[in-house]
Amino acid sequence: MAYTDLDKPSLYFNAKAYTGDGTTSNTITGIGFQSDMVWFKSRSTTDSHFLTDSVRGITKYIRPQGTNAEETETTAITSLTSDGYVLSTAGNVNDNNVTYASWNWKKVAGVFDIQTYTGNGSNRTISHNLGTVPKMMIIKKRNTTAPWSVGHASLGANQVLELDATDAVATDNSYWNNTRPTSSVFSLGTDGNQNTNGHTYVIYLFGNKQGMSKMGSYKGNGNADGTFIYTGFKPSFILGKRTDSGGGWWILDSKRPGFNLTDEYLLANDGQAEADDGSFASDFLSNGWKARATNGNFNASGGSYIYMAFAENPFTTSTGVPATAR
């Protein structure tokens, strides 16, 4: 059995549930690290998703559910701390008595990297610092409206999904220049959502790390005794999408509701409030998760799905001890 060398995944990824207070100094703690990327969503209202990172700067944000260009907001995160951040009055992150979820990443080799670049309209490669072959890549054009582009190791080298849309996978050789990324570079072709001459972009790169992160795929079985998806860890966060048909990007995490069944979900492509109608009900287990619903966007018989998952606890620690035995 392969053991993890990251015994505490919460030092690199953490989900957080909190309630806004509408003040200029709402200090959120318990993240466990200084975040390099923070993705917020209101749980109790239809305020849009709000994503910021340390590379573009914490006053710059983009909306996962839309095609909007990058915007500036000085009253969201006002500072990053070693254990969280300080929020001001922006409604996307801190309205009084509104409940929120935030998902927080720290850049670490093999798990997560951020790069920015300017397009040139021609086939090219760009260096990254992930330190391994990316298994999922997410691009957003910053300076004008454009769809998001998502590449995944379970898709073809010339295929994309759009994070802001429900469409099935699209295929074109201009995506990623029909070339798989390597441990040092990713490739771009002439697709305008990835590489328009003179336009600015951000790309988020994610890797598979034993006991920490997993980008994978599964087939649905259309049964409430659903498919089991092995990750090698107890999930803290899962983002998933059907690829062979239309369907939303669903988000589950271990803090909402904090126990099994985990069925409180948000949609990355939609600003809707959190729902718990059972459509994405799952059991979060020590080594993966098991679907407990038959929703077509989640577990249709024969349906094809991709996912990105991050760990709460590894299944087996670096010393070979089951995490539950520590």
C-alpha cells in the first residue's frame, strides 16, 4: 500500500462554514494556513460565487458561475492571516446573519499551483510549478467576458468542460493544442478562451497526491445503493460533473452538514442557495465516498462523471498506520 507523506491534509486544504456579521473586521480562523486561493459561496442566499487568490491579489475576484471578467472588490478579504483571513462588508462573503462556505487551498508541490499568463494566439507551452503532471486544469480569461475552460486527465487531450455551464464535454484540437501537460509545462492552442493574443489569463493546476488529492472518474449505477469511489482518503471536498450529458457542477464538503449522509450541496455553475433535497446524497468514508442518490447529474446508470477531491484524513499515514487509529 502506498502511504501518504502529508499526514495532515488540513494544512493544505480546508473547508470552512461560517456566518457573516456585516462588519468591517470579521476575522475567520480555523483554516490552518495562509490561503493561496479562497472560493466563497453564500449558503443561505443567491449571492454569486467569489474566487480570489494570492497571485492575482486578494482584491481581484472572478465568478465561477459566470463568464464575467475579473473584477475588483476592496471590501471582501482585507487581509490574509496564518490561520484564515479578515473580511469586510462585501455581501458575497460577509452579510450579517448569512451563512457561507469557503474552500481554501495552499500551494504545495504535487497538489496545487497557480499561474498567470498573457495569450499570444499561437500554439505554445507555459511552465508551471506543480511538480507533477496536472490532472485537472481550470482557466479563466481575466480582462473580458469568456467561459471557463476545464481540462481533466479523464477527458481527451483536446476536450474541455466549462465550469460556468452545464454542457457535456466539447472536443476541438485547439483546446490544449491537443497535447497532454507534463510535470513542467502545459500546452495551449489557438482557442480564444485559453490563448487570445494580448489577453490575460489565470490557470489553476491540480495534481494527484497520495492521501491528499485525487482527480478521477466513475460510472454511475442508477441505484440508491450507489457507486463507491475510492480516493485513498476521507474526503473533505468534492467537485463533480457529468461529462457524457448536460449537468451541473455539484460541490459537497465534510463541513456541510458535518455528518453522513452528506447531502447539502451547492452548484459551481449557479448562484442558487444551498439545497439538501437528497439529489447528491453521499456517505463520506475513510477511503472514499459512496453515492446514495440516483440523480442523473450524479449517479445515472451508465453515466460518466469526473471529480476533484481533497482529503480530510488520509486512509493510511506515512508510517502505515490507518488514520482512524491515530
